[in-house]
Amino acid sequence: MTATHHASSPARPGLRERKKIKTRAAIRRATYELIAARGYEATTVEQIAAAAEVSPSTVIRYFPAKEDIVLSDEQDEATEAALRARPAGEPVLRSLRHVVREQLRAALDGAPDVRADLLLRARLLRDVPAVRSRLMDSRSACGRALGAIIAARTGRPEDDLKCRVLATAVVGSLVETTLYWAEHDCADDLLGLVDEAFDAFEDGL
């Protein structure tokens, strides 16, 4: 497959979009802090709104369900840019492995609250059926979005089946890797587990 490379930098978000990102981040930060202090079930939308200094309707407008706050992030555009920046002709799986590893490394080695958020999300995925169910429901949509990115990188049609299948499989493998990590008390080397997951694609069992 031939790869396409886009050298142009993504446009900086406008003021309105930056405000939206800031509001989403404030809601997410308040949610994580409340859950860490009170637990998932005891944390309400009203409490989240008060802590984030927004209205409950604003929380719901940005995140239709409480589970969405836990599972969402702002990485989609960063992932797309990182994939497009990989060398032309590099195998897609190698590009995906590199991008996923670098994003996880940044979270693990970054600010303490970023690492704490990653740990909390993994444990909620393990412990809260509603969070796990919501993630399973959204996995197909995540796979399609990643599939479109892969298709654009490789010059295939946006709705290419092979790209969708590969992307959905990768998303599913990363979900299982996160669950495995959480089931083992987040004590294993997460980057090593990610490598094992990608090795399974490349080499089989």
C-alpha cells in the first residue's frame, strides 16, 4: 500500500472551540477528583457541575452519560496528526504501535494527575459494569474513526473494509490490554503489554 503524507500543520482551534475544550477538560477534571474521593456510584451529575462551575445541563450537553466523561478524551486529532506524521511507506501496524506507545508513555511519564487519571480510568473499566458496557458500545464508532484515519494515510477509500476491520481489531485489543492491566492491579509494564498485543497481530499466538 502506498502512504500519503501531509506536511501541513493542523490549524489552531478558534476561540469558541478552545472554550469548548476548556469546559470539557474542567468537567472531566472535576469528575475524576470526585470519583477518586467519593467513588463512582456516589458521584452525581449535579456534584460534577458544581465542582466544574457549570450547570448540570451543560454537563449533559457535553457528555450525555456519566460514563462518557470517564471514557472520552481529546486525543483523536492528536492521534490523526501523529499517524500522518509517520514515515511514508511505513507499515500501518508499526505506525499504530509507535503512536499508541508514545501517547501512553506521555501519560505514564507526565504530570502526576495525568498518570492518576489513566489509572482511575483503567480501574473503573475493570470495576464498573456501566463504564465497561458503554465502552463496548462505543468501540465500533472508535474503530470506524480510526479506520478512516488509516484509510486516509494509506490512500484507500474512507469506508474501506480492511481498514475498518484492522482499526476495530486494534481498538478491541487495546481495550483488552487495559482490562488485563487493571485486573493485575496496574502493576505490569503497560507499554510492554501493548507490545505484546501488537505482536499478536504481527506474529499470531
